[in-house]
Amino acid sequence: MLKTDPYTINIGPQHPSAHGGLRAETIMDGEDVQDVIVHLGYVHRSVEKIAESRTYAQFVPYASRLDYLASHLPTLGYVQAVEKLLGITVPERAEYIRVIVAELSRIASHLIFAGSLAIDLGATTGMIYCYRDRERIMDMFEMSSGQRLIASYMRIGGVSHDFPDSFYPAVKSFLGDLPKMISEYHGLLSGNEILQARCKGVGVLSADDAIAYGITGPNLRASGVAYDIRREDPYGIYDRFEFNVPTGHCGDSWDRYTVRIEEIEQSGRIIEQALRDMPAGDYLGKVPRIIKPPAGREVYHRIESAKGELGYHIVSNGTDKPHRVHVRAPSFVNMMALPLVSRGGKLQDIITNIATLDPVLGESDR
Amino acid sequence: MTSHDNSIGVGAAELMAALRQLAGIDEISQDEFFVYLQVDVSRLVSVMRSLLNDWGMNYLANLSAVDYDSEFEVVYHLYAIPDNGKKIAVKVRVPHQQAQVPSLVTVFPTADWQEREAFDLMGISFSGHPNLVRILLPDDFSGHPLRKDFRKEA
Amino acid sequence: METIFIDIAEFLTSWMVGLGLAPLWADLIITILQWAVIVLIITVNTIVLVWMERKVSGFIQERIGPNRLGPFGAFQTIADTLKLLTKEDIVPARADKLIFKTAPMFFIIVSVMLYAVLPLGNNMAVVNLNVGLFYFISLGSLSTICLLMAGWGSNNKWSLVGAMRSVAQMISYEIPLAFSLLGVVMIAGSLNLSDIVTAQNRLWFIILQPVAFIVYFIAATAELNRGPFDMPEAEQELTAGAYTEYTGMRWALFFLAEYTNLVAVSALAATLFFGGGQGPLLPSWLWIIIKTYLIMLVFMWMKWTFPRIRMDHLLSFSWKVLIPVSLANILVTGAGLELFRWMGW
């Protein structure tokens, strides 16, 4: 009988599939994974500490750098948390604008997910097709906010600009092309035998484990738990829209992939409804020039970001700067599942699992 | 027209009354979003366990630590999956000198990394945690930056 | 046109003999000259191939591809080659230096040696070997040893995993590759590549041996370490596998050898299954170039479309699908041959 010794390899922080700066210390026996130890913090920028020395409004650009793949979502969560703290309301039109850009951000994030899954599995072409379609969303963001990737579009009390006229035809043609795009992904990626073999049954996360480890977002829904904060605990005006919460069957990588592709369709539905119902009016409400929430108030506000539950815990001390801002980052908590789902798999499965758990390191390391 | 109506809504009074029966609560209060339970450190684990087992609060959404000048406050935000309308925030306070809180890893596995983060950035030691090491900062970093007395260097 | 290269060779030989050289020495000089020409063709051809691969991938991915240097970006690869030539040659401090340094040389030598037996047109093989096919297959598996040398010499875990993968892959895919060619050999009745081409005068073997061709194509993709079977490199998993530690020209030699192998394997496919240099109007050497390029196009198409297969799936595919299929193919071919002989064809 051959005697084998386990050896350790570091996947990351410098690695083509490390999604930024993730380091997965992997203990291997041949090609079999015995254990994975995740090391975070390579892109830690002390955002929470910075928040304590910035005014409430000044923090918005920092929030946009958390989940930089869908920058409207972290900024949305932050401004809504501050609005809760102040007890102010937002004009109707601003709410609809927020929903439209937030859902577009979600689509953009999921397209990056599909693209990076494809390239992590070695299908370079799949990535290009997803990025090609995401590019149209980036163009729309450029129209609305002037910024493509990390847009500080949200304002406390509304948004910074109204949509320009050119935005509507762009978003409508994008929504019109969405079914075509999705069928193209199904043809190129979902229908591919190799991709299915690499994803099906790989990285199975049971529903009980997912709940116990606080896994949220598409990763939780892939495990068969229909828990979507937009549905369960609606924030903003999400209770006005009709959409399905897609769920998976067994919580493997394949389910995590299909759930996200279905979510793209559902986001498209929400945007369609929002465009239909959008009223005229102000896009920015009346907000005091200097934002000073009453002392001792605290709030925990959570939204369904593209990656999962994104929460802000903000404590005020009566000054114009927050006493404490804590970001509950979905990617941070979701990465706890990586060792869980990778043990006992193959080296190549870790790559699949990192890709399908879809972390964004700017958010998890903060 | 209020937009953020994800408050706890009706049933809050009943929830408050029922929660008063829960052993080990020092103080109970509520605002429009959460029911806040102030719990003594020594009873934290038992309160959490009964919230999990008897109240179905199976989802520890958030764990954050706040530095008030002489004390630290650790706040746990609890929800249920599937949602049962209850939103409970449990708070414990510990003095600066003895910043030690029992770990909840055995009750909520998700507390693992969140406690490590609170340890890393705020310097709260979670007793009973299986692997309490820094998670975001480098291992050789000294100090806990989110403390208010942490000296910032430009 | 048909015999232009043979005529040149004959003219040179007779010219040298005319100068008073012994015919043996003249032949030797011609052989060396042929080798030099082949090496030159390989190098230039690789530059063309890299450009072609970039353009093909650009086309598949709705991009333009290289378009700045020269017409249609044709000089881009030349610029890249110059860059690689001038790059610093880094040898890791703890590498096994001798093995590390010689691995790329062996790799390219083995690849170039493949061309010795390829008939690049009628009567245009450098060496018309009786056991040409056998020679080809055995040399093809040698490249794995070079990869193992690279992986071991680098003293890097990624490289070693990549090298071990390549060994496992070679052991598994060498068998269906050889078996798939056996059917062709049985029909042609010879291991000599020129004879096999002649045997296809009436009917190309792709029609008689379609299963063998498919098996050969898949196994060859694995042998070439090309996507979707590029396990030893596996950029997204093993960073660059066995090539991780290589820089500059040493890395370029691997790159060169990979493309050289690609051409050789495609040319062999054209020889064995598509009638070699046979075709109307055009001279035979042009036909084989056209066929080789078309086959390479399919290889590129596959690489840019498929994700990478998982290692254990790769091995089980070989042992559970390809080997039984190729064995059955040999059986059917043998039975068919007997049947035809019995019918008196």
C-alpha cells in the first residue's frame, strides 16, 4: 500500500480564481481536499473606522466600494438605514428609481457571477458573453449617475439625479433582449455537458447547514429555502411588486447557478413593473443640510443585496458623524460555507465552489 | 407614504409580554423596528438557546460590537427563517477592563466568524470560541482599531 | 508544382555530387537541410498559428482580436516573440536547476522529432520509416516526461500537481489513441505513413473508420493538453501548472512546442483519415497544409467553447468510454476485413 502525506497549497491571495484577494489554505491529499481554511482581510480598508470620522452623507461613496460589482445595492442599504435613523421618508419617484437601479445592479452582479463561473471553469468565451451584456447596464448607470462601476448615486432622502430621457429606451431595449440573452447563456453554459458535470452534486450545502451558518441570498435559496428579504421583510417599496423567489433543490453549485439565472429574469420583471408604475415628481426629498440624528438612536437595516443579506447597524451619538457603523456583509458570512462544502471534494471543486458562492472581497474584507 | 415599513408592527405588545416571561432578561424595550433585550453576560447563552429553541429565532443575522466609553455593547440581531414576524435584538454590556463575552458558536455556528471579527476589530474576547484569532487584520497587528481609544496614524 | 520541393532537393544533390562530393555526404547534407527547413517552418508557422488562434478566439467571442500592429494585427505575435526573447530568465532559487533548465529543451526537441516521419506531400517525408506510426506514438508520449521534468524541477506544488496530472492523463489517453489508429493500420496493412496515404486512394479512412477518428480526435486533444483537457496547465486552478515558474524564452519554448505538437497531431489526422496530400488540382503539399489547418481550426473552436473537464471525469471517460469504444472498433474492423476477404474483394 502506498503511503501518502497531506500537503498544503494556498489558493490565493494571488490566484486567477481568487476573486480579488481571497486566500484558501487547502490541505490536500493528491487531488482530494481534506480541509480548507479561509483567510480574509487582504483588501481590508477599515471602512467601519473611516465611517466614524465622516459625516453621514460623506460615507455614501465608501459604501459603494463595498460590493463594487453592484454598487447601487450597498449604497441603497446605507441611505435607507440613515433614513430610518432620521425617520424621514423618500419621494415616490425616488423609490421607483432606486428599485430600478438596484435591480439592474443585481442583474449586473449575477452576470458577473455567471461570467466568472464560466472562466473559473475554463470557458473563456462564456465570460465574454456575460460581460458583453453587463456592459449595457454599465452604460445605463453612466447615463443616470455619470459613474459606471462604483456609483454614488444614492442620496439620503432620494437619489442624486433623475433619469435622463436616454435612459428609458436603453433599459427597455435591454429588457426586451433579456430573454434572448438568457437563452444564449443556456445554450453556451447551462447546456454544456462539462459544465453540468463540474457543477452538479458539487459543493452541496444542506438547508439546515445554510440556516445555521447564516448563509443568505441566492446561496440560501439554492439550498431550497425560499427566504428573500424583499419578500419576507420588504424594505422600500418592494411589497408592491410581483416576482417569484426561485429556489434550488439540493444546494449544489448547479442550483446556485440556476437560481441566479432565474433571479435575473425576476429582476427584469420587477424593473418592468417599476417602469410601468413610476410616478412623476421629486427625486430627492427635503433633508436637513446637516444630518444629526438624535443621540442614542440605533438601527439595523437590512436589504437583499445581490450576494445576500446586507445589513447596516448604525449607532448615533447626536453629532453629525455616526458613533458606529457596522456592515453585515453577506460575502463575509457566506464564505463560511466554503470549507463546509469543499471538504472531501476535488481541488477543482474548490474553484467551482468559490465561483458559485460568489463572494466579492471588497465587501467581505471591508 | 412611509417607505420603510418593515417594522415589527402589530403583535409587538404581545411579543413584549411573552418575552418578559423569558428568564434572565434585565431590561426590555422596543422601538418600531426591534424588541431589545438587555441581558447579563452570564445568562447570554441560556437566553439565546431558549430564543432559538422556544421562539424559533434560528437566524443570527448580525453581531456587532459598539464601544461606549467605559463599556462595550455586543448586539445580536435575530430573525427567523422562515420569517415569523419577530425581530429581536439581544444586547450585552461588558466593562472595558474585562471585555469577555461567552461565545455563541455552539448555539449559532454563524457566530464563528462574526465573533472573530468583533475580537479582531474591537478586542472583545469570546470565551469558549474554538478558534479566536484575527480574521481581517494581519496576525501580527497590535491593537483593536474600532476601539475609540485606538490611536490613528495617518 | 507538384514536385517542386523534391525537384529542388534532387537538383541540390546532383549539384553537390557534380562538385565532387560523395553521394552519401550529399544525402546527409540534404537531410540536415531538410531538418533546418522544417524547424524554420515550425517557428514561422507558430507565429502564424498564435495570430490565428487569437483571431479565431476573437471571432468566437465577438471581439476583434489583435488589430494594431501591421495588417490585421499580423505583427502582434512577432512583437510578443521579441518581448519573450528579451525577458529576464528567472530560475527559482530552490529549483532543481539541471532538470528545470533542460525540460523545455527536451520538450521542443521531442516535438520537432515528430515531423521526421510526416509525409508533407507525396514522397515528402524526411525519413520514410517503416514503422512511422509507431515512432510517432512513442515520441508523442515522451513529451509527458518533459512536463514531469518541468513540474518536478520547478519545486512548486502547483507545478507538481500539473505534472502529475499530465502523467495520469498520458497513461489514460495513450491507450485509446493507439487503439484508434490500429483500425487504420489494419485496413492499410502498414505502419508506414506514406503507404497509409496510398491506401486511401479510393476512399478516405474517415468514411471507413469514423469511430476511430472521433476517438483519435478526443484522445489527441488530451495528449495535446488543449482545452477542454488542458489539465496540466489549468490556468484557473493551477495558475499555470507545470509552466508556473517559467519565464521568457524557456516558457516560450513550451509554448512553441505545444503549437508544434498541435500541427503534428493535426497533420497526422489529415494523413490517416483525410487522405494526406490527396486532392484535385492543387499540389499534394498544399492539400495537406489546407487539411491540417482545417483540423486545427476545429481544435481551436473546441478550446474556446468548452469549460475544462474535471480530472477524475477525464480519467473515467478514458477508461470507461474511449477504451471500450476503440476496442470494439478494432473488433468490428477485424470482422469487416475478414468478411470482405471472404467475399473475395
